[in-house]
Amino acid sequence: MHDGATLYFHLLRPLWLLALIPVIGISGLLLWRQHVRAQWGGVIAPHLLDHLIVRPGRGRTINPLYLVATGMALGIVALSGPTWRRELPPFVEDKAPLMIALSVSSSMNETDVAPSRLERAKQKIRDLLVARAGARTGLVAYAGTAHLVMPLTDDRSVIEPFLAALSPGLMPSDGSNAAAAVSLAAAALRPEPVAGTILLVGDNADPAGEEAVRRSAERNGLAILAVGPVPPTWEAAAVPVSIDGTDIARLERRIETHFQAAQGDRFGTRWLDEGFWLLLPLALLSLLWFRRGTTVAWGLSLFFVLQAAPSQAEDRRFADLWLTPDQQGRIAFDRGDYHAAAELFADPMWRGIAAYRAYDFLIAAQEFAKVDTIEGKFALGNAQAQNHAYEKSLAAYDAVLKAQPGNVPAKTNRAIVQAAFDAQEAKRRKQEQDDSAPPDFKADETKVDPKQKGGKTIKVTPQDLTTPGAAEAWMRQVQTSPADFLKLKFAIQAAAPAPAGGKP
């Protein structure tokens, strides 16, 4: 697997290059026959032919044979499938999950970076959230201890109020326990089917050393945004804060490069055919035919084309002369015309993929049902889930897991569909019970016991504060600021006994 930077140029269909042999041979023969000596050598004596040859002045003329030979050579190279990069298969997520670990130690209040190290770090995190719109991002705050502020979410508006509220005064203890923060971020990324990236944002490294922090990241990539002086051992891995967006661009490249490599290792990749790039020089080469002596022919051709005004069906027949249905479908797919691509593709898998992208999940399911492969059954499960045909979707996922018990995407999607199916069944049973239950009449009078001492006591555990959705639920029920909520949450977590294994 390449690292995203190294290029491996090769040809997908190298045997097409054999077609260059007749092109070169015929072109050479035609060039030789165009020579005066080849035309008249057998008629005029050689000692006389030298004196009879008239050489015209050199002009800017182009031999049409050169144009034809060059065009054919470019077309053959394009058909040979030059490639130098890979692409991921369809239905694979194209946005990297990212956990950000932000240092909130007292040293982050230093103003050597205006307005302060902490505020500049928050500004850069906001810029990164905007640049990664639609991607899932989580947030961890750390000083002497590390705490999960927000699990992975694709809604940056949920993260921003808690990001703005973070300050050193909220942390239970001061310090720089980066290893604990990275370990907590790695735990949040552990359920992901492929590895993500952990971004460490701070002004100093963990005193435990670089090796301890990298070990805490587990399978995930580690990137560092330095908002202050960095120890020499971290300089190679750190991206210093810049006054413009170059630091964010560098971080994005690192995040995406690591994620694509992880996806390639998990799902596999295929080489992307880049031969279409040669269509540009071919088109430019065709412009040379608009030279003196051929403009009349081009004018007549253009006249007949405009007069004919071919219909869409005729355009389709013309395209069929040069491109297969799958090639026409891929062209429409690449330009985002998924409805047209679904009609053009002959391959049922690609027809289903195009229909799925066009939100026509019924057609997608019909096409995927024709594909008797693991990928086809997995895609069928996705399409049936979108159609709310949960039982059929579960059956498709079960078929995948029967063939590949360790297929993580199928396990994850099946759990989601099973939960939706259970909720649907529970709602149906409740409706049946409500239909058979007696009418619900309101009370004629309500009295409050003045001697009532209080209600039921609810004990809040640290685990209740770290589950997804807990922050949102608290903010709906408790009229408090994000800063107060985080301070209470961090204090409860810091007072709780450490879990087994010593990890936060």
C-alpha cells in the first residue's frame, strides 16, 4: 500500500502497445512512398532524377500523415490504461474520523501567540471543522487529567459551544498528560471499522515522551498542531501554527493520507484508469486539421451536422459506435448524472450503485439482487435498509456474515438496522395495545401534598456523562452554561476510581 505521496506508474492493459507496431510500420511505408525518389526512381535514371527534382521553399505545412500517426499513437496509449494512483471501492466512507485532543493547561494562557495560545488553538480547530464539513470529529480536553468533551459527530455546531467554554479553570488539575488524552481519543475511535487520526493540539509534549504518546494512539495516526515551543523530539511530527491556512491544509493532507491508507488496507483499492487525460492532447491535435485547404471540408461537415440536428436517440447510437454501455455509464457517473448512469450501465452492480446515488433505492435493490457476490449482498442490505425493508436487509447482511463472519461493516450496519426494526416493531405493538385499551380520561381534580419531602433520588455516575448524547440531554434538562456543565462533568470523572487497565 502506498502512502499517498509516492507514484507507481504502470499500464493496466500493456498488450495494447502491440498495436503501435502496425501504426509505426504503415506510417513509415507511407512516408517512404511519399518521397520523390520512391515515386520516380523506377522511371527516371538516378543521374537525371537529381537534376529534375524541384524542392519548394520550406513553409509551415504539416503532413497529415504525422497528425494521423500521432493521434493513433495517443489513442493506443490511452487504451493501454496508464495509471499511477488508486481509488477506493463504492460505499466506502470518504471522510476521515478525527479526534482532537486540546491542551487546556495553565500554560495555554500565555500571550506570546495572540490573543493567547488557547484562543488561537480554538480558532484553528474551528477552521479545521469548517474545512472538514460533513466529516465526523470528536473532542478531548486534557491538562493533568483527560476528559471526553464530545464523541464523534458530523455536526460541528454541537462541538463549538463546548469548545468555546474550555478554559484551564475547568480542569481538575493542571499539567500536560498528553498520553492519557491520546489513549482516551483512541478508545473513542476503537469501534470504527478503520483507523482514524488523533490530532494533538497544545504548547508542549507529554513529559512521558514521544514513544508513550504514540503507543497510546494504538492503530490510529497521530498529528500535532504546535501552538508554542515544541521539544526537539517532536519537531518532525509537529505542524506549527501559521498566520494563514497553510497549517490547516497540511493537517488535512496528513489526516486524509492516513485514512486512505487505512481504508485501502481494510477494504482494498483498485488502480484508477487515467487514460482519459490523453483525450485533451487528442482534441488539441484535431484543431490542426483546421488549416488552409481543409476549411471547406470542415465547413460542409458543420453545415450537415447543424442541419441534421440529431436527436438524443441518434446521439446514443453514435456513442454506441465508440463506447461500451459501461463506459458511457461511467462518464455519466463521474459527472454526477446518476439517473442517466443507471440507465446506461449494463453491469448490474454499477447500475445499482448509480441508482443508489440517485436515491432510487427500489431500483438499486433490484439490481443488487442480481449480483451474487459478497459486495452485492452487502449493497443489497444497504438498499433494502433505505427502503425500510428491514427484514430483507437483515437477511442480506446475514448472508454476508455467513460467508465472512468478521466483516465489520456488515456487523455495524446490521446492528443499526436491527435497532430500527426493533423500534418499528415496538411502535407497532404499542399502537395495537392503544387501540385495544380503554379511553384515557383526564382527572377531574389534581391535589399536591404540602407535606411532601421530595422525590426520588437519582445517582449520576461518570459513565452517564460520557455516553453519546449525554451532553445534549443534560443541556435540555438543566439550565446551566456549557462551562458549568463541563466543570461538573470533569470533577465527577476525576473523582471516579480509575478503570481496570489504568486507561482513562
